[in-house]
Amino acid sequence: MNDSSKKHDVALNVRSTVASYMMYWRKLCLEVSILISSGIVAVSTFGVDKAALSIEGRWGLIIGFGVAAAAGSYLILKASRLIQELRGILVRVDRYDELFVDGAFVPGDSLYPKSWENFDAVGMDFVPKWSIALMAATWVTVSVLLLIHRAAA
């Protein structure tokens, strides 16, 4: 095995490992948001007798749910930064493998779109944004329902 072949094999192994980590962290973002959102709905729906709950108790629940959503958002933002770092590693490996070079694999064109080479190191992709939006929407909806239920009582 020559040196170039060995480097290529290492690059492929790195790419495979990093892609697996990216999928894991994306999945974790979704799981955190679903777990927290489900917990908010479960506690507010089944765990609390809303008819007997005072306004202070309702505000306590709203604040507690907000803290849970904020903690989940913090974890998702940390995971998103890691996903961006992993994406940067993938771009470096793909540059090494000449996947962005015109004519390297496809005559007159690159294998990957040029836009994939310019990753945003501080931006977030769709999955973490959606995960945070899910928790925020659940928190706001449940909070409004808790307050409306009290006003109607």
C-alpha cells in the first residue's frame, strides 16, 4: 500500500466517523426537544389538577417549564456548535478528496455543489433550529392554556 492510498483510506475513515457523529448529535437535538416538550405537555395535562391550582402555582409551572425549555435550548446550542465543527472537518476531508474540483469526477463539473464548500462555522442547520422552535412553541402554548384556563375558571 503506497502512502497516497493510505492517506486516502484514513480520510475515508475520518469522513465516515465524523458523519456518524454529526448524525448522532442531530438526533440528540431532536430527542432533547421531544423529551422536554413531551414532559411539559405531560405534566401540564396529566400531572396537575388545574382546577385546584392557584395562580402562583400556575406561574410556578410556567417558569419551571421555561427553565426546562431554556436548559434544552442551551444543550442544543452546544450540540449545534459541535455539529458545525464536525461539518468543517467533513469539508476539509472532501477538499482533500477533490470532491469540489471541477472535472475530478464529473467532466466539467464538481461532484459536490460549490455551496457545500462554504460552511458557516457559527450558523445552525435546520435540525437544531427546529428543535429549539418545538420547545419554545410547546412552552408558549402550554403557558397560554394554563393562564386562559385560570381566567375562564
